[in-house]
Amino acid sequence: MPMTDERRRLLRDDELTRIATAIDPRARAVHCVPILGGLDAATYAVDLDVAGERRELVVRIHTLEEHRDGQAARRYWRAISGIPESAQLPVPRPVLLDAEGTLVGLPCLVMTRLPGAPLARPVNEGRWIDELAAALAAIHSVQATGLPVDYPRAPDPAAVVEARLEKSTPKTHEALWRETAAALRSAAPRVRSNGAVLTHHDFWFGNTLWTGEHLTGIVDWDEAGIDDPAFDVAYARADVHFVLGRDAAARLRDRYEARRGELTDMAFWDLVGILPAFRWLSDWVSGYHEVDRGELTNDLAQDRLESFVRSALRALRTTAS
């Protein structure tokens, strides 16, 4: 998912007018700024005045060539629409879907805007990790039975591995990628389920919003589905490892398991979660820079990718022996 300048362009007045009118004929846009940090869409904070009442919204435009058929917009809409309000998760709520691209020339959707911004430099790293773990535990408290019957459902672990490998043809550490692929294919038939729950599938700190030192929102739900909760935990572990190094990944797992119980086959899911980094690591680094983690250089990211993968491979072999 390479970055494009489309993510940064300003919306024109006529585009804003069409969006506002589609939401409410009385509405007019009074504020619009790009939201940076994501890799696969252009997002904007848009404020509307509707007969004297202010509405704070997010407009998400799907700019990637492979998303211009509208399916990604429809998938995102279905994902956030299907999360029951009774779950009390801090998620955006759907407002308008234009999968055909009639409003701005590309598929887009509009949703409510949550308070806060990504917290890149917490005063208390331990509390930051704990709140990330708590958010994951809250997401995973939504069981598959509480979601629509047509909510996306992940296939079995072996099929997950093949799909992830197909999308992560390596641009770095090719030998290590091949070693990882072989280990995953060997381990997949023995993986035990941790249950089937709501999963975010792109949970990193850049997709969380904070007010002060408290997490107040979780965004970017386009890959959400029903899956093993260990997938999300693995992805989040890789994120805090890239950002903090040291024992951050272990601390996040500890804080999560204190709430939800022990996860099985974590090393397998760590490797599944980290696979995209073999292909998109330089884009990930750029994304981290946009959310104020500029000290994560390409060289440091390469080192942390290798250390995370080798640690998971050792753990996987220990489990298998």
C-alpha cells in the first residue's frame, strides 16, 4: 500500500458542498483539514453547520487504485455498521456511504468524529501500554454471536498464512521471509483456536485516539472481522516493539492476558501479524514519522523487524519440540 499524494490534497469547495448537501440539504461545510497517518486512504476532519448546529465528521476517501471499485468503502461501512452500540466501544458511527464516487470522483464514506489524536509520546509508557491492551480486550469482548451473520469471517490458520504470504512478497530480509514462511506453513495445522471474536485487524497506536493520557477512540475499521483475538494482539505487539523496543511487546501481552486470559500459539500469530512489514516496512516508517515517531529510522526498523521475527521463530520452535 504505497503512499500517494492523493492522501494530502485539500478537498475543493464544490466537493465539500456536495458532501454536505448529501448529508443534509441544510448543511454547509465550515472547516476541513486532512488527517495524516494512514496509508491506504485520504481522511479529513470536516465540520458542518446544519441550521446552526455543528456536526463534527470524518470523510474517508479511498484513493488506492485497487480500492476504486467501491468494495473497500462498502467493507468499511459494513464493519462499523455491524458493531453493536451495546458493546460501548469508542468507534465511529456511519453517516453516509458513496461507494460509486459520485461526490468526489472516488469512493468515500462519512462517519462521526471521535475526540482525541494519536498519542505518540506518552508521559507514562506503562499506562499507555495498559490502555492499548484494555482497548484490545474490550474489542475482543464482542463475540461472533453478537455480530451480523454476514460479518467478514477469517478462514482457517493455514489459509490465513497463504493469503498473508501472497500479499507480503518481501522487499527486505528475503531469506528471513522464506524461513518465516516455511515455519508458518509447518505450524498452521497445529494451531489451537483462542475463540472467534470481533477483531480490528489493523490495531496500532496510530489508529487510536487519545485525550490527554486516556484512550478515547479506535479508528480505521476497514479490515475488521471475526477472527482469533491473538491476531490483533500480535499486530499490536509488533507496533509497540517498533516504537519502544525493549520489553514493550511482552508487557502488552501481559496486560492483555490479565484481562482476557492466556493466549495459545502466540508465536505463530506474531509471525502472521508481522508479515506485511517484509514488504511495506519503508511505508510503515513514513507512517510512524507522520504520527511523531521520527526517531524510527529505516535502519532501526530493519533491526527491530529482525529481532521480533527471530524471537517469534525461536518461540515457535520451542513450542513444536
